[in-house]
Amino acid sequence: MATITNEKAATIGRAIYNEKIRSTLGPEYLGKVVAIDIHSGDYEIADKGIDATMGLLARQPNAFIWRKRVGFNAVNSMGGAGLRRVNDD
């Protein structure tokens, strides 16, 4: 299998999220984390990234995972900077 760069993984993950997942999520999912296997398109949603990741790995042990926080531009923040909400419409 060819090596996938982080940038390519992010491109694939965003495409799966935007094309298959985003439109199925209601406002109750705001702030939750979606972990997506970029090879299969399978995904898991949870309050915490680790829970979404572990749930997905239970079904897809060899998953190449990209994560997205619903309604925000980043999964985590660093250096005290807050997450900026984005319009997922």
C-alpha cells in the first residue's frame, strides 16, 4: 500500500466528512468528534476524540484515522487559544 501523507489523509477525510457525514448530523452533534477511517469511510462519533478513535478501531483495527470536531475548524486547541466555530451548513 502506498504511503499517505498527512495532507492527503486530511483531504480524503474532509471529503468523506463533507460528502457523506455532515448532512446527517443535527445540532445535537455540535462539539462532538468524528473519527473517520479514510480507507473504508467507516466512522465513529463521540464526545471525546479518544472515545471516537477507540470505537472505530474496535471495528476497523487497521484504520487510518482522520478526526474532525463537528462545527469547529480543529479537533483540539493549543496554547490557550480557543476553537473557532465554523459554519457546517
